[in-house]
Amino acid sequence: MSLHCMAVGRMYKAVISPLILDGQAVEWCDRVKYLGIYLASAKAVKFDINPVKRSFYAACNSIFSHSHGVAE
């Protein structure tokens, strides 16, 4: 299991020294997935909805591609 951490606030762009927790290195990243939602690193808490939109359009395209020949 990998650990991820993200900085939020005025120092979100700062280079942070590595952190060891229970013998495992914590990976610093720009966004974290939590309960299916992506939180983005910024001055304030931001939500990245691009992956959600991408999966929605992929599902719609899948439905449309399998509905050729269906009458209204």
C-alpha cells in the first residue's frame, strides 16, 4: 500500500522534504483520490473533475455506439 500526501495552502508549491511514516516513504503529489473524488493541490482546496467528466463521456459514447439501429 502506497501512501500519498498533498500540500494545500500558501506553501503548496514548496519543495517538501521526504517523510517516513511507519517505515514507509510518503509520496508527495499534486492530487489525491479520496472516496472517488480528486483533490488538487492549490492555495485553497480544489476539486479536479476532469477524470469524472472523462468517465461520464466514455460511458455515454459506449451507450451511443451500442445503440445503432434502435428506433426513437
